Amino acid sequence: MIGPRVREAALRLGEVPAYLYDLPALDEHAASVRRAVAGVELYYAVKANPDPELLRVLAAHVDGFEVSSAGEHAHVTALFPGMPVALGGPGKTDAELRLPHHRIHVESPNELRRLIDTGLEADVLLRLNPDLPVEGAALTMSGPFGMDEDGIAACLPLFGDRVRLRGLHAHLASGLEAPQLLELARALLEQPYEEVNLGGGMAVSYAAPQARFDWAAYGAGLASLGRGRRLRIEPGRALTVYCGCYVTRVVDVKRVRGQAYAIVLGGTHHLRTPATKGHDQPFTILPTGLHTSGGPGVTDEPVTFVGQLCTPKDVLAQRVVTSVRVGDTVVFEMAGAYAWNISHHDFLMHPKPAFHHLRA
């Protein structure tokens, strides 16, 4: 459920669709994560949401930013000159290999050779893609990401004074709870490296928004496993997802072959997350349509919420039992990560949403 600050702001909005980012909520959450993982380096994976105002809040709590392209690198370094940046991502171009960074995550022996050929100095983490069981993950980072043990072995003789091996990087999966991530960390820390980046992948439940990842247990577990080694994590979604909402309005309610549909302004070209992950986006309905005399609606029955796109895949939530009528405001929650920035903005060329940042 949305809090009073977001509810009041959503009701004050004129033009919708719009994104609302609750900066005090983000600040509080990031501070609690920082306390829980004290002693572990905390980087934010910018790919989750590069909104400048969100990054400014996070900068007070993180040790650096993880970027995966020249565009993200330019964006972050312009906002925070001197802030440590880790450069990752498969398929790095020659120009990207030349970018200044605190750490670079090398994905293959060929990428390492190309990095050496630049003649620049670099501190490298080799990205390992180990053959470890990852049960219950929402997404596994297998296939082209990183290297197997043979690839790592091929890299080791290549290092020298300019391009230095600092340790290991491994982001294996997304959607894991603290005990699962700690088991993976235990296995990875059997590798003989003084510096290990464990990536992100902390579980986020769209079905149960109140069920948060157990950062305290994870931090305590890492403190026990670290044994004086330099550990780093790179959460993205789990840091920012809760601070964002996508606010829109119902323009039609109808039945087709007995099924009720609520059509909202905007859709998955603004908020791609539910279509990408195959879930129902959690939402709160604000009954702003009550004044609409005679406007259609439904009461306490399954409703599918769809957008304005000419595709049956433009679904935000499917067959959720609720009451809704034309003119109501719908606040889709948990839209602070992998939402606007992964959406196909220009499909049908509808207007872009507005962006609002709520402050203390």
C-alpha cells in the first residue's frame, strides 16, 4: 500500500501518466542497507534506474557505481566526478575499454587482450560464470556472461604491471533470498582471490511488496564469510524499486466475453516491468472517478488492467479482484527500477510520462 506522502502527491497531479519518486523513502532504505552491510563495499547498479535525483540520494550511502556502457559511464561521471566507477557488461567496445574506472569486469580472454593492447593501466576483476546450482532464481546470468574456469585460466598468464588482476566478479542470478545468496557466496569464496565482487540479485517480490530482502542476515553472513577479504556487492532493483510509482488514470471500463477490463492512460511502453517479468504490478486505486456521473465501472470482481497499445501484451495486472470505474487514479507501485528505462518508449508515439520527485 502507498503511504500518505505518495497518496497526497498522486491526488495533486494534473497530467498523467507520471512517475513519482519518493526520495525520503529511498534515503531511509539506502541508509538501512548501508548499516546492514557495514564492512562490505556497496555499489549501485545504475542499469536499474539512472534517474539523476535518485543517484544523488544514493551517492551519500554507496561506495561507488557500477555501469555497463559508455552512456552510463558518461552520465555518472558527469554527476559525480571522482566517485569510484566499476565498468561491466559484455561486448565492450574499444572506446569503452579506454574509459577511466576504478575496476573493470573482464568478460573473456579476448576482451582482456584488447584491454592490454590499449596500453593503459587497469585494475581487473575476472567475471566467473561457474557451474553452480541456482535454485529458485527469477533470472540466471548464464550463457554469454562471464567465463567458465577454462576462460579464467586462459586469462591468468596475461596480466602484467599495467593491467593488474585484483580479483573475481560473479553475478549469478536475480531474485534470491539471503540464505541462497550466502550459499553462493560461500562457494565463490573458496576461490583464492583477495577481492571478490558478489554482484546483486537480492530478491524483490512484486506479489508481496511488504516482504523485503533480509539485509541484516545477509550482512551478518558476509561478515562471517569474508575473513578479512575485500567483498563488494552491486544491488540495483533491491535499492530503488520501492521508491517509485507510476500514476495513471482509467479512461474506459468494459467487458469482453464476460471479462472486465480497465484501460488506463499509458501502459507497458512506460512501465515494461510486468510484461517483462510476467507478473501483476501491485497497485492502489484512488477513487477519483466517483464524480463521473454514470461512468462505467465494476465492483469486487476480477479486472485486467491494460494500457493504450495495440497489442494484447500491454497488460499491467491480470484478473485482480477490485473495484474500479472510469476516472479513477491508479498508482502502480514498485516502479523505481527496471521500469521507464527498459520500456519501448516510442511505440505508437504516445506522450512521455511526467516525472516528479517527492522531497521531505
